[in-house]
Amino acid sequence: MRLNDLLRGVVAQYGPSVVRGALREFMTGLKFTDAVEWVSEDRSLWGQMPEKYREVFKEYAPKLGPLEWFTVDWAIENAREANPGVASLFLGWPEGREWLGRQIEEIKGASQ
């Protein structure tokens, strides 16, 4: 087995944990009112993220393999610990959940 293949396997195995950590860090500072505004105005979550998060995701996403695990439910579950109020927005507001789904697809597309 080549070292590159081994590293790709390690990244694919631990990638969701890395993304989870970045998501939690980002969500910790997010205000509920800002999240409501983003959903109401259909703003791009990808565009609202600091450049450092976008660059890390662009770099590592192709190494993670299929991003099937990156779903609305996964994002809400992981946001719940960092920011329960914002997570509840996506759980209790259908428009918020739909918006989050669109944002996840945009992020997946931007990382390709």
C-alpha cells in the first residue's frame, strides 16, 4: 500500500470529525438573529463563512470521499451542542431546514 493511499484512508475516516469541529467552532459564535436573517434573505452560508473555513473544506473535501454523511440531520445534530438555539431554528422552522439543505448542497458543490 502506498503512503498516499494510507493517508487518504485516514483522512476519509477522520474527516467528518474535522468538519464537525470546524462546524462547532463556527456555530458557537453565530447569533440566532443572524441565522434567521440568513434564512429569510436566502443568503449563502458558504459566502458567510470566514475564508479559513472555506479553504480548509476545499482542501480536505476531495480527500474525504463521498460526502453522504454531510446531511441536514448530521449538521443539526452537530450544531446542537455548539448552539442549541440555532439548531432549534432548523428543527422547528421548515423554511430553515430547507435553507440548510440547500446550503449543504452548495458547500458540497463548492468543494468539488
